[in-house]
Amino acid sequence: MHLSTLIDEATGYQYVRSEEALQLKLRLYLAEEMRKWEHTFPEELWREFGRLTHWKGSLVQRPKYWGRLVMGLIYDYLDPDVSDWLRKNNPKPQKGQNHYQWLTGQYGLKKLTEHIWKVVGMAQACNSMRELQTKMAEIYGRQPVQETLFLPPPTVVASKPSQSTQKKSPGNENQISLGLE
């Protein structure tokens, strides 16, 4: 949720907020008709998604589930009301009918671009998609902050285990010593 949504809920204003206020916000973000296609999402975002999801394929032919990541990490955090409108009015974006084409050039597209670069910056500091999702939730107040330990991926190749010695003991024919004595 955005901070304004949390404040509205805490004060009860969401019940007072007029339909006009919602319409004004939607007009600020959304255009009357779909704009022409233009390159909007930077390659850096797709590279980071590829790195965080361990995608080995082409970044041009991205996996379809990245669309859910874009909805969840980009549009939902941009503005929940705008995200809901896009889901209802453009439910299955096709090639040439993308959500961002509905955003106004003066405000909506500018806010989208700013947010995308914030996500790219956070993604560069993460080691997994889960870590990115957790950081986004913490920063934008979507969930209570719970400390999570994210360890960097292992970089050391496992060495051969040391040769263990076998000892004979009464009752147990073979007992392996781990060298912990």
C-alpha cells in the first residue's frame, strides 16, 4: 500500500474520499486513449530480472511469468488504483497493447519511468527475486518488517572431505572418527 492509503485507512478517510478524488487521480495517470508504442522498459530491468530468476534464455523473448513480476513490482507499487484500472480495462496486454500505453505522457509515464529505475537500483543490490520482493515490501510498507538474513550465493568450491580414520572398538566393529576429539 502507499503511504496515502495507509493514512486514509488509519483515519477512516477512505470512506469519505469521494469518487471525484479517485477519478482525478486516474485522469492524472491515465490517458483518454492508448498511446502509440514506444520503448519504455529499459534493458537493465530485464537483465536484473534475468539474473535474479536465473533465466538463461534471450532477454528479447522473456518468460511470460515476468509479466506478473512487472505487475507486482512495477504497476502495483506505482499506484494501486491505477493498477486496478489497468487490470480491469486491459486485462491481457498483447503485443502493441501494453499497460504503459494508457499512461499520460506528462505525469503517468514519468512516474512509471522513475519507479522502474528505483526497482532496477534495488534489484542490483539483491541476490534473488525473493530478496527484491521483500525489500520492495519493506520500503513501500506493504508488510511488517521482519528481519530476513539474505546470504550471498556461495562462491567457494567445496573441497574434498579429509580422510577419516576408522577405529575398532568393542561392540562396534567399525566406527568412523570425524576428527572432532
